[in-house]
Amino acid sequence: MKVLLINPPHMSSKYKFIGLVAPPLGIAYIAAVLEENGVDVRIIDASALEMDWPTLKREISKYSPDLVAITALTPTIDKAVKTAEISKKTCPEAVVVLGGYHPTFTYPKLLENDFIDIIVMGEGEYTMLELVNALKKGRGLIEVKGIVSKNFKTDSRPVIDDLDSLPFPARHLLPMDHYRILNIKLPTGTLISGRGCPFNCSFCASSAMHGHKLRLRSAKNVVDEMEHLISDHDAEMIAFMDDNFTLNKKRVDEICEDIKGRHMDVYWGCTARVDTLSKNMLEKMKDAGCITLFLGVESGDQQVLNKVNKKITIEKIKTTFKLTKKLDIRTIASVVLGMPGDTRESIENTIKFVKNLDPSYAIFSLATPYPGTAFYREATQNNQIKIDDWSKYTLLTPVLETVDCSLDELKKLQKKAFRKFYLRPTYLLRQAWADGFILLKTAAAILKEV
């Protein structure tokens, strides 16, 4: 049985404006599990390859798969549905499957399409393996946990507790030379060292998808994959894509010690909550090659932070950014404008707050209620959502209003935030000295996009 996994074309993707073109590790994990079990599998990353529809159709026809599985996020769901339609018309006998965050939470509507046969809900590695085996053996699919079709919905599949048991993602099936982060030309690699999140921020679907229990790979398994990225894919920089890499202090210490013990020559970065970082931890991370932290600031207003259940304080945010600056670690501040409780005044204060934090980079997103989140449920119940075109759910297009800001006014405030932050002469001089061409290209792309 031949299986084709597709990351659909994004065309004019909003993700690329900050220099981020990341490999789809979700389907790469699925491919690795299928390969490990003797399945003939291929991946088409049509987004990274910037494929148009005729090219994608030719590639699907060339392989002639028995099963096509397509991954989808909310802003790419329309492209995923079109990919499903092309797949079914090109290979009418193939089973067409959708999976990922958006299909997991919106499957009833998606299954109204004649060319979509099955939705995989939640983590897909072993669901896909069981589905493929059932189809190969001609068994009924009602026993396959974690799927829904037009006729039935099966029991949920438990999350994978032992993440070390998973093979490394099948990167050899991906166009690895097409990925980049912050426009960095160094060979980069991405890695996920854990799943699940014990926190309950109202705007995040991670815990709904992966559960509230934090499941972590062992330090050895993580550093083994780092070595794999260096030796097999020439990675000189590695980005940890976890929701929160620094939550377990003991494991961070073990990873740092193992990196140093193996004398690995690599730079890396990760996401972190400001309330999980200490001077001691940051010093160890920097000594082991950490040069960048992606930090969720979200807002400069404590009431807004409380309303979205972020469970951090303004003072802790300030303290952490002072510490990273003192240790000379690059920071990327992630900020969301227009969240529940936001007003024009609180948004203006957040813009000033982030300028005063003075991170290396800042991303000012617009509040976007994604299916599966408490934010989406509340916004839907309160009839706050003004735009129902999923392709606009990119974090750059306003889709709901605040009590005193229209959609147009929110967009203007976002533009103001980016310009106020990036068009400071002292900032440009300092950051250009530190990052050179990377800063100039990234800042120019951001300002052009917004």
C-alpha cells in the first residue's frame, strides 16, 4: 500500500514574512512510524516547494497513492480541502484523509465534502498506522481509534506517553534545503522535545490537542536527535518548537550537560515562559549554545493577562527580559493585540511596554480565536467574530473587534506597533550590529507585510 502525506500549498503564505519556513514535523513523524512498519510512504511539502495546483496534481498522479493524508492548520484549511479534492479526482480509488489541529476540532463541517473520507483527530502517528493496516487487510475501520468518517466516529486514541519510543521524523523525505528561520541562511533544524501543556491559556489549542499532561522526551533522546540533525542534515542551528521547553528544570540541566559532554558545536533556541527562567538556568543554557529565546509576553496589561489565564505578571516579564539582556541572549517577544479585555488604551500601553522591554525582535499578532480554544468558544457564544474566512486567520488580519476598536482600527494599531518598534534609529543600529543582514531583511519584510 502506497501512502502520500501532503503539506498543502500556502501560496502567498503569511508565515513567510518573518522568514519562517519550517518543516512539517507532524507528518514527518507519521511518515517515520509508517516506514518503520514497512509502509511505502512519501511526503510532498507543497508549501515549502511553492507548488502550484497543476504541479501538485502531477506529483500526486506520478506516485498514484492508495491513501492520501493532508495536514491542515486553520489558515490553510481551504488549501487542504482543495488538495483533498484534487487528490480524489486524480486518484478516485484512494482514501483521502485530513488531520491536524483544524480538522480535529471542525470535522463535522469538513466531512460534508464528498472528497474527504476520514478525519484523524489528535496525535496521528499510531492512528495512521492502524488505519493503513486495517485498509491493507480489508478490515472494517470501526475499531481504529481516533478517526471519524461520514458514518461513524470511533473512540478517542490516548496520547503517546513514551515519546522516546517514536522514531525521529523522516526528514529524508522532506526538502530540507527549503527551510529557514528568521531568514537565517545557516543550515537549521527544528526539533520537538515534548508534547502537552499543563497551563490553560484561553487562546492556545495545544492542551486541547495534546492534553494537559506534559510529556517529555529524555535528555539523551533529545540530544541524540540534535546529533542526527548535525551529522545527517548539516544543522548549525537548532530551534526547539515545543510549547515550553524550559518547564522542567532538571531536564534542561541534563540536556545542557549532555550537549557539552558530547562537545557539540551548535547554536540553538527555544520557547519559554518568563516564569520558568532563572539566572542559573539561563547561564547553563547559554553555555550549552542557546542564543535565542521566544518568549510569550502577550500583553503589557495585567488585567488582560489575567483574563486570558496566562498566569504571569508584568513584573516577572520585566525581570526576565532584563536578565536575558544582561546575559546577552537574543529574545523574540510574542505579543497579541486585541485580546479579551483589551481596549485602545491597553493596546497603546502594550506597545509602549514592549518598546521599553527592548527585546531583540517583537512579533505583534492580532488576537485570533482558533477552533478548540476557550477563546473561540467564548467569542462564538458572544457573537464577536466578524470574519469567518479561515484563510484570514493568520494573526495579521483582525477577525473580531474590541469594545472600542473596529477591525480597521486594530489593523492600524498593529501597523503602529511594528513601526514604533522597528523604526527606532538606536534599535536599528544596535540590532544591525548584532545580527546584520538578518535584522535588516526581517524588519523590512515585516514592515512591508503589515
